[in-house]
Amino acid sequence: MPQSQDFTNQIRIPESNDWVVFILIGCLFLYIFMMNVIEREANLKDFLLQKYFDSSNNLPSWIITSCVIILSLAVLISQYVPVVPEYAAKLQIFGYQMNKFGYSLTAVSLFYFLRTALGFLFYQSIGDGKKWTIFYFTSTKFNFILSILIITLCVTHYYFPIDRNNAFVYYFYFFVFVFIFKIFFYLFHRNNILPQKWYYKFLYICTLQIAPLLLLWKLLFI
């Protein structure tokens, strides 16, 4: 007689999250490089509270901060992407297909690139191009704090025993709160980074904050 199979004692392969460690360590090294080289050994307090006219190397700091937040956000949300779309799965680079993390990284990168390019064109088109540099200087401070929070969420998500399905709801409310807070942060910041006229502010919030975010949601989850 054939031996009965015991389905209650199946072998489970533990999930390997080494790639998460490598990415997060890379993000931390980017920040160490930024603080020690680009910001000339500035401490955290001086970096966050520095004024625009006293700062230097704003563009490299903004680029590094954007790269860190893109990487950490892709690490966090890749676990909730239901499936890689067929058009993305068919793309092969050196024989490798795009997985959920690669697709999330591509989508988030396109989201930031599109919003940045449109933001630059928006400020130039309304004749307020000089304010663009102040805008990305101020957003660098905001994104730096946000990226630290996202890295903390990544560590908690992958290395602590939490219910990931229930955690998605908390992540969703967290990012909704961050989005609303960012709008008020931009509106009332002392650097006055948004256009002076109210209809330009309304146009910026709708077309360069809300619309790209809805597009990113559609690409990842719909």
C-alpha cells in the first residue's frame, strides 16, 4: 500500500530578505556620504535647520535624498503589488525578468522623475523659476525625514513578526497623513516655496501632487 502523506508537516523555505539589508545599508551609506562630504560634516540639527542662503551643494543633497526615498519606498510597497503587469513582465534585461521590486522601483522612479520635470516646467512657465531652487532645497529636508521613517517601516515590516495584511491599512493611513501634512508644509513654510497667486497654488497641488499620486496608485495596485 502506498504510504500516506502527512500534509501537516510540510517543509517551509524561510523567506530570504538579504536584498532588503543590502538596499537599506546602501541608503544609509548614501546619507553618511551626504552628511560628511556634501554637507561638510554637518550634524543632523544643522542640516535640518539651515537656511537657504547659508546652504551649499543643495542639488546633490536633493538628488541623494530622492534616490534614498525612491529605493526605500519601493522596498516597502513591493510586497503589496498584486502582480507584475504583462507588458512589464515581458521586458528582459540580460535575460532577467522584472520582479515586483523591480516593477515598484521603476514605477516610483518614473513618478518622481515625471513630477520633478513637470514641477520645473511649471515654475518656469509662470515666470517664477528662481523659486524652484528654494523649493527643492525645502523639499529635501521634508523628504529626508520621510525617508528615515520609511526605512524604519521597512525594518519593522521585514524583520519583526507583524501581520503584513493588517499593516497595509496602517501604511495607507500613514501615507495619507504624510500627504496632507506635506501640502500644509508647502503652503505655510517660511521659505514661501509655492507661487504667490492662489490659483497657481491650487493648480500645483492638483496637477503636480494629486494627479501623479493617482497615476502611481493605478500603476501599482490596479
